[in-house]
Amino acid sequence: MSELADITRLGLVLRAGSAGADRLISWVHSSELTNPAQFLSGSELLLTTGLALPSSAAGQAAYVRKLADAGLAGLGFGIELGHDEIPSPLLVAADEAGLPVLEEPHRTPFIEISKTVSHVLADRNSAEARRIESACNALTTAAMHADDLGGLVTWLTAELSCWALLLDPRGRLTHAEPASASRHGPAVADDLDRLRATRPPSSAGCSADGQAIAVHSLGGATKLTGFLVVGRARTFTTTDHHITHIAGSLLTIALTQAKPVAAVRLRATALKLLLDGHHAAFADLADPLGVTPPDEPVVVVAASGHSPSLVDDCAASGLLAGEIDGELIVIAPSSQRLPAARHLGVSAPTGWGGLDTARQQARIALHEATRHGAAVSRFDELGIGLLHHLDTNEVLQRAEAMLHPLRRHDTERRGDLVRLPAHVAVPPRALGSRRHRARHPPAHAAPPYGQGSRADRL
């Protein structure tokens, strides 16, 4: 609210409720209803001209209480239309309820405030996304190069302006940053007991001694490897929690695996960053890990029935590989010899910008290889079996892959194989032949797969 009031071009003035001026605005809504609270979800800035505002002081106080109880971030009151100034009883009630009230001049339309808040929220979300990506890179680098876990914990406390404790599964202190933070250990004893009863990783929150505290259990499956505790005077934001979760994941890897296995996990993290389109973050991890991305075009390979050493074998061969969500994913040059596994699904060749689609194609091809007992199934060679794919995206991708040769033929040569104009039917009628025979020979020659059977043509 205070940030919005500081934008001078809007001409907004904070008239009441300064105690809540630091509230965050989630959205802007305008209403002239006498009780708009039932249509609000909380944290909005409500704009009104007060046309339906009760005339009595008691009515105005009740109006403010309803808005405050709904959890509004604040009230924007437009003057010089229904009211020359904001009624005093409303301001008094707003001060008592701690509800910020902004006076809006007639020259500032409501839509201008809505657009401004929308832009601020978009900029804030972008900044938070960049901060998370930067933190992920820095935490990963700290985890790889620090002599012990203290380096990672130290970086986390500096990034979040907080203190941190690293505890073993029994709750004993193994590291505190700063050292004086060890005094907060007893305050989280009950939270540690609750988290021990749940499967890691899990988290809990509490407050003690004026501190907002977050407790995270470290580990995976049924194995608890320790706890990460962070705290500070102000509450943690959603972005802060994301960064803490990243730190917890890296600490879990360091605590549960030897360094070579941790490197495998980090390679998988780098691979996931690349597949998700975070090219800059991948580049920051690639050099420390000794990973060299292959030249374009590349294919994405999904594998099943592979040996545990296949990830290391792929790395030794210069391929980028890792297990993601229980599935082996490999990125390789399109001309590279494929790794050995029981079943392989191979995407169509693509550039770095198409990796997300290529991964989906590889999974579809792997499904086909598994279904037919084939060693290798290539997405751009799939010519049958659309009906059992109920997922619309999969059907569309496979249809597009099969029609691509026809579209390319229509672009580069004469003819129209995708659509059949009415005049194509005229010659067959004159010859006493079926019209389909007039288009089958060129259509048969264009695709890389045959049309000899009904299944192929379908």
C-alpha cells in the first residue's frame, strides 16, 4: 500500500490506517456495493466512490469492519464524484481497524490504478523468478566447492538475512550460523518430534522469541538424515521458502550420498534445468560438472530397463544424461550412437529451444517401444496407433509429425496432398476410377513410412 502511495503520478494520499500500510496487494477490485466483502478473497485493494456508502457514522463504521474482516489490503476512495472528501467517520473507523485508506483524486481513473498494480505485480514475479534461479546456481556452486556443509549454510543465511541451524536426526547441533543461533535450538524441539513422525522431506513453521522459524526435515523415502532450521524477525516470503527448499535438497544429497553419487544428482539437476529452458542456469552448472552440451540438432532419449551404471556410461561418452522423476533421460547429438537399454524412445531432432516438446515425444516413443517389445522406437517414424492415446497433446504431436512430410511436399513441389480440392475428383470420374487413386501415388511417395496397409494409411 505504501509503495502505491509513493507513485506521485497517481496522486494517491494515505488518509488512514497507516499501521497497515506495509500490506501487500494481490489484486485491484472496484465496487459500489454496500457489502462487497462477500465477493472478495482477501489482500485486494478495493476502489470505490462511496455512492452507496451509508450516511450515518455507525453505518460507515460497519462498512469498514466488514472490509477489514475480509482481509483487504486497503480501500481506495475516489473523491470529487459522490463525495468532495472522504467522510470523517469512515477514516476514524479505518484507523481503529488498521485498514489503510487511500484518497484518489478525480483526475486518476480507477483503471490507471489497476494497470499500475498489475505491472508492479508482474515485475515482482519476474524479479522473484530471477532471484530463485540465481539462488539455485549459487547454492549448487557452494555445495560443490565448500569443504563442508557450513559453506552452503553460510550462503543461505546471507541470502535470506536469517540465522540457520543444521541438526542431525536426533536433534543435536552440527552447525550454527552465526554461532549465537544455537540458542534457538530448544524452541523447535516439538517441531522436530512432529517431523520425525512424517516422511521426509517435510516442513513446519512456528514462532518463538519474536522470531519466525521454519523447520525442514532432510532425507528421502523413509531415511531421515537431519534438519535445517532457519529463522528471522520478519516472516519468510514464498520465494524465501523456495530457496530454503533448494538448500534442503542440496544438503540432503550431501548428507546421504558420497561425492560421486552427488555429482550424478547434480548432473540430473543440470539436465532438468536445460529441459525446463533455464539455459543460463545450466551453463553455470555445466563447467564445474565437466558437462559439455552436444551440438545441435539433438534428440531426447527416454529409456527403461537400463543398468544402474548407464548414467555414468552416458557421461563417459559425452552424453548428457540423468534420472528425472524415475525415468532416464538422455540428450544426444542426432547422429550419436544410442545407449544400450531394454527399450528406448527417441524424439525427432530439435534445437535447444524445443527440448520440452522433444522430451514429450521421447516418452511417447518409449511407450510405443514398450508396448510392442521393440528395442528402439523413434517418434518421427511412428505411423500407427493413435487411437489408444487419449491425451490430446500426444495425439496432436504425433499427427503433426506424420503430416510434416506431406506439408513439406506441398511447400516444395506442386500439388496439395493435405487438402483435396473438389477438382481432383473430376478426372477419376471421367476415367471411371475411384478418386482416391488420383492422390495415392504422390502421397505414398512423400512420407518416410509406407501406406501399403490400412493401418499405415490410418
